Amino acid sequence: MKQKSPIISGSFLFLLGIVACLSACKKEKLDNTPLQTEVGNNSASAIRLFNLATSTDVTVNNIPLTARQNNGQNQGSTDIGLSLFPSGKWLSGEDGAPFVLPNNLLDKNGKAHFIIGTLDTTIVNNVENPRDYYLMANGHLRVVERNNTQPAASQNFKIRVINYGSQAFGNQLELDGPVTLTYADGSVVDQRLSNIAPGASSGYIELPYGAYQFKLFVASGGNIDVTKQLADVPTTPYYDPCNPSFHPQQGINPRVRTFKPGGVYTIMISENRHALYSDCAKILPPIIYANSYRVLTESNPGVNNTFARMQAINALPGKTISVSVDGKALGGTYPYIGQAAGTKAYQADYQIYVQGKHHIVARDEGGSLLAEADLTLYPYDNYTIWLYNNGEGKPELVFQPNDMTGTLYSSTYHPNGPIVPDDGTNGAARLIQYPYALQSRFINLCADVPFATFTNDHQLLLPAIGPNLQDSIRYFSAYVNMKPGALPLRNASVIYSLPNYSPASTGVPFGNTEKAYLPSLIRVFRSKPAPQAEVPGSVEQGVLPIQANQAFIANSNLYSFPQFKSPETGIYTVALVGRMAGSVNGAKLMVIKHNK
């Protein structure tokens, strides 16, 4: 045996050499094959990317993250790629479709070699100074330092404006130059967010969290140009291919967005590709490039577990009141709202409160108690506190919850198949959101009208869908037979879906635009419920109607062309307040706007 050992050892070493050689050859081949990188427990790098262009493919360090075509063959995505891009592509969108590169996709030197469409670049992971990378319409990346600092006040959010608008693909709509951020009525948000030049970025400002309807205008000589309003993606600018010399950007209604406490946001202007026809015959491909903007979330604080908002309105004729919450004043004094001009929406200031039980007290000018009640607030609650005279002539507090999301509850659900009835176990699937909505509540605060029905002039809010019938976005419960001080339990709002629509659009955005159904005059009727139902009933002649194209427009001065003037998106309440004819203060219809 001892004599054979060298022979066996030599043969064994020879075989090991062959195996090692084969293994090396096999390993070399694997280097050119996409790796199924582990998905779970991946930490985030300091590299975050936003897509402000179109859908595209992404490869990092030779690992395909999207399903691309290679020599006519479909090359599937890796597991980690599907976890980042479930659709198989890096899609663009209103939020820029951000993704953070996982650390396990970096090479040993902490670098990431990206191939994004035709772009080929290497990015170094800089942990100490994290950066954001914006893929622009021209295929280039813009690099921006990321801000991870939370707002100084926990109930606030931070926001800035970056103007990366350009004319790389032409200047057809002339939407270039400095930009200024405003509220819905065109008033400037902050001078630090005004006149932001192309290629520049503003600093951050802090605002109280809540629902805002920001607008963005090209600024000329320090003032906004009302004919050069920018559209928010995914809506489009105004363009008429049959009248290409007339394209004022006016009457563009952005969506109402809720900005979270502790959040950090950027309003990003860039040149974007819009599906608009450039020829009257609509034969050429529908492509027009124009500067527009996205609202991007830089830092998402997660779920708000703390804060809610309240405002107060006095519907008590002949009284000026004060309102306190837990012994501290909610704003200043409140005169009777019926004294305010009714031609435009009234806005009451909000204050922010911590969730939990609160004691609300209303007093008159002399400090005498008028009414008091307790209210339990939950995170994100938004309440209007009304004070009115009930049927017994006594002051009473009404707590009106406001939905700020353009959401209604559908009684049925169609998950790509048959109707699933509402069994009361899960309502999430039945919530339907309309992002560009004129959303209004109706409330009867006149004890002289036992049942009030609100109408579009002398007809119901069409298309009118009654109880126990098919779904609607204008349920009877929201505006028919409203009792004094009573609030609907479900579907309390009337909604009109009003996405911005251009004559050059390839189709109606989001599937519908309901401008044809908008009310012209809002009237109140004295109605009756079943069994002797009278709906709408008899018109209250002593109550002047509301002209919708005045009350639902934040500022008529933003319109220099009448054809663009129509009721705007936003969150409203239409209230019948006061007493009927014969009293000192006659009944009146008032409009409240709940977002800025």
C-alpha cells in the first residue's frame, strides 16, 4: 500500500486540477449572466434616482433591473429588479417614480455603473453627502444634494422649488423663465419661493401641515404672468392645434395635496413630454414638450400619529363669538358669517391640535357661555366647528368632519371580474379617489327649514342617483333633505371630476371631465322626505342663489380670457345660515373653502 500511495496521490491531484479548471471556466461564464440577487434585508445606499423622462430600462453593474430586449430576445428582470420595478420598466409618473439603490448592488468600491436607456454613467455612493439624481427628458442626469433635516416644528413640513425648466425640445408654449409659487388665489406663498430662475433652486421654507392647492406661474418683472401657468404632471398644458397662435396657460386647476407633518418636499419644474397633438388633423404623433412640474417627496415621515386640524365659523346671527379649545383660544373673535360678502368662498384659519379628547367652548363678546361640547380627535382629522341656533333657539355646536382627499365610498367593487358586494368586512377596496375634484359638502344651519335640498338652479345635481340604486359621485345623502345641524354618515360630499383638458389631448384625462355637469346657480329648496316626499320641493325665494363661477373661483383676476373661467377644483362647504324672511338677519347661502 505504501508503494501505491504516490501513484494514487498523483492521480487524485490530476483530477482536482481538471475539476478546478472546469470550475474556473464555469465561473467565467457566470460573470456575463444576470445574477438573481437576494431581495430580502437589503439596506439602502445613499443613491436615489427620480425619473422625469419616460419609461426606460435600468442596468446596474451588469445586473438588469428591468426586462429589456437583447438581440431580439426578451431578457427578464432579476428578482431584485422586480422588487424595485414590478412592471418590468422604470416608469415615470407624477411623483417621479423614485427608487433607492440597495447596497448589495454596489461593487466592492462602493460604485454603481448605471445604464439607463442611452445613458452610461458611474455613481459613487457618498454616505456622508447623499444625493438625488434626476433623469431629465434629454436623457441626462441632474444631481441635487439631498436634505435630510426635519422641519424645526414637528407639525410643519418643508418645501422648496427647483427650476430645471428648459427649451431643449423647443419653446412652443413659451413657458420658460423665472417661476413663482402661489396659493390657489394667486397670492405669493413666500418671497423665498418667488422668481426662481432657470437652473436655480430656492431654499426651504416651513408651512403648517395640511391640504394645499399650490399654483406655479412664470414670473415677469417680479409679478406672476396669469397667462403662463404651469400644469402639474400628469395633466397637460393648454394647446389648440387648430389655433396654434392662441395658447394662454390659464384656468389650470392643480390637485389638492395634503403635505404631511415632518415631510420634506420639492416642486420640480422640468421639460416634459405631453401627449398633445400638434396638427389640427391629429395625424402626426401626439408629442409636445413643455415645462411643467411635479411635487416630489424627498423625505416621507410616514403615518401621522399625532396631529389634527380645526377651524371655527360663527353661524349665529347678531353675535360675535370666541371659541376656545381646552381653555386656549382658537383664533380671535368670529363675527356672524352671514355678514361676509357671499360672492366668493370664505376661508377660516386653521389651528393644529394633538389627537385625543378636547373640550370646546363658545362664548359671546361679554364672555357668557353659549355652548360647549367634547370632541375626540384622531390623526389627520379636519373639523369645522359651527355654532348655530337649533330648533329650540339655543346655540349649539356642530362638528363637521371634512374629507380633503376627493374620496367617495362605492357600494360595490369590481376587481377585474364580477361585482363583489359590500359585506362590511373591508371597505378599503371600495374607496374611489378623484384627484382633480371640486368636492363640496352641504349643511343646513337654518332651523326654520326642517328639510333643505340644494340644487343646480331648479334641478337636482345631475346625473342624479337616488338611494339604493347604482353608484354616483353625487349621492342624495349629500344634498337632499338635509335636517338642521345633521350630517350624513356616509358619502357626505358631492364631487365633480375636473382634470385639466386641452383640445389637443389624445383623450379625456383620467377617463372623464365633468364640466358639462357643473352647476351655474346653487339654490335651496324646502323639501320633504318619504312617505309624502317632495324633492326638490319649493324654492326658498328669500334666499339668494350662489353663482358658482364666482363662489368657486379663488380669484377672478387670474382670468384674462373669459372662456377659461369656470368653477375650480378644491374642497368646499355650502351652508344655509341665519333665519328665514321676517327676521333681522335673513337666511343666506355661504361657501367655505377648506384648502388654501
